[in-house]
Amino acid sequence: MKHATIGKWSDISHSEHARIRRQKVKKEVLTHYGNGNCSCVRCGFEDIRALSIDHINGNGHYLRTKNKSHRNITKWLKDNDFPIGYQTLCMNCQFIKRFEKGEENPTVREKLRRSEGVC
Ligand SMILES: [Zn+2]
């Protein structure tokens, strides 16, 4: 039996379909945790490339219990009916929050700089 072609979609590979599906889920999850907007809840930054999910109280249930890669958290959140305790933040606000809460993970260079008392 011959397969029917479905317009332009037939030209797109399976990996491209998967990428598009992941982007769609990511946008849906970021919008949910961005209080209805696909943007950072702190500063309003909207570029999806620099938005991510933040555990409001530090390392969350997901990472502690599931031990899955952080990359799949958007799918996990959707599959688990959007549990509470998460928010959408841009990378700037993620790092600022980590610094404010003392959660930053300094690099060796930063540690050395601190031990030398250089700002
Ligand atoms: Zn922000």
C-alpha cells in the first residue's frame, strides 16, 4: 500500500517533529508557570531561549525523587499535571536568586577570587 503524503509535513523528519513537540510542551509549561505569560515572573523577559523552570524552594521534589535529567523537567511537569512549587524565570533572575539565597555553585576561579578577597 502506498503512503499518502500530507503536504509539507511529509518532508519533516521524525527528529524535527520531536523537536517541534518538545518546543510546544516547553512553551506550554513556561506559560503555565509564568502566570499565563511565556515570560519571567520577576522581570518579564520573554525570549524563550533564556527561560527556564525554577524550583521556588531550591532543589525540588522532581530532582530529589526522580533523578532524571533537568532537560526533561518540562515534560515531567506536564505529565504530572503541573505540580505547585515551580515558576518561570529567565537565566539572569535564576542566577540572581541563587546568589540571594546562597545557592550559587561557584566555579573554582570564583572560589579562588573570594579567598583572595578580590571582587
Ligand atoms: Zn527575569
